Amino acid sequence: MTTAAAQALPTENAVEDALMRSIRIPPRPSLLVDLQRELAKDDPSPRQIARIIGNDVGMSGALLKLANSPFFGAARKAKSVEQAINFLGINQCAALLTGLLARQAIEGKESDLNAFWEVSARRAQALVFTSRKLRIAPPDIAHTFGLFCDIGVPLLMNRFTDYAATYDQACNDADGVFTAIEDARYSTNHAAIGCLLARNWGLSPDVSWAILLHHDYRVLDDPATDDAIRSLVALSLLAEKGIQRLHNRTTSYEWDKGGESACRHLGLSEDETEDLLDELNETFHTER
């Protein structure tokens, strides 16, 4: 238990007790249950994992497309799910599949969801890139956190008709804590809802805690918070800054609130941060 996490828990417990009945959190997909059961074995079998994934033709095709994309693909192109697992590794393929299942499970207006998943995919790419460059977090954990970081947003949008306006207000608040605005109106926030989904889906505890705390930048200077969680939160701020730069936005309020603490935790000087963001921007443009 961490200092910041302990302060966040009342919101999380309130959600479980009072709001679970009114906010639809998608159940863990059976395909993910089967996959996690195999991954939990002492020696998980790539062949068995490929067989599990292969039972869903749509997921198999989508996974292969992602595995062979410029960001994840190597010199060799995978022609089967088993090849993709062998090329990328079991954990990375599991992370990719989990993200695909999330896209399938979340309901909402198509245009809104397309924009949401585009940003989520960019964030996941940024987190994988920076985690590799800085050798801080396992790429599959970074990728999953990037995709699920804001997963509570479409769930709250489905529940509250005025949530879009609340979200815009929080995005454009230069001083307040993002989730505090949500809490004031709904007695919960997208970070708490996202944490619940991550827990219900059996994702890594580091991912679920980082989701819960990713707008609470106090954790970056809190030695009682696990270093892995602090690193994910710090990397998410770098990703936020990188995405804003990609869209030629000069202002990033979240970066202004937590960027200095993030760089301090990551051990990055101002020049090193700029160089890393430049490299990330080049990677984004290469992917286009």
C-alpha cells in the first residue's frame, strides 16, 4: 500500500459498492481467461496459445496485422499466429491481444471511439518506445498500460450524458487535478473505473495501480509507491507531451502539472527529455 494509493482507495471502494450497478464494466472475455490460464503455467506453450487465439478468426487476423506493423514487425513477417508469438514473444502478443479484446468489448459512438482508440494506440506506442529507450518497464506492461490508461473515459461517457463536457473541462484545467473534477460531479473518475476494469480482467497489478494513480503526480515523489508504478506514470506524461507535439499543440497542461517530477524520477535532464521527445516524434511520423 502506498501513501497516494491509500488516499485513492475510498473512491475505488465507493465505485465497487455503489456504482458497479450503474456503470457497465465489460466482463473479462472468455478468450482472455483461456489465454491467462495458459500464461500462468510454469512453461506456457506458444503452440497452445496460438491454438487458443486461432479459435477466433477475427482476432487472429487482427493480431497478425498488428504484429507485422512497422512498429512491432521485424525483418521477417509472421504468416501465422504461432510465428507472431515466436517473433514477438508470448507476453507482447498477449498484450496486443488484450488491447484488441478491449476494442471489441467497449461500446459507444463509433466516431468517438475511433478517436479514443487512435490516441490510446499512440500512447501505447510511446510507452513502448520510451520504456525500451530508458530500459525501465517491460514493453508488454508499458503497452497494456498505454492502451488501458484512459479506458474509463468511454465507460463514463456511456453512463453520464454530460460527461463529454466534464472531460473537456478537466482537459483544459491548468491547475486542478484532472480526476478531482470528475469526482466532484460523479463521485468517481475515469482512473478509478479503469482500475476496476483492469482488475476484473486480470491485468498486471502494476498496470491497475498505475491506471488508478496516473493523474496523481504526488506518487512521482513518493518513495512509498512502488518504483514500477511511478515509472509507468512518469512515462505516461512523456507520452502525453509527445502526442501533443505530434498534433502541433504547444500547451500540455498535464505535462505542466507533472512533467518536472516525471523527468526527475526518470533521471532525465531537460536536454535529454527534448532529445527523447524528438526521437518519439520521428517514430510517430515513421508509423504514419
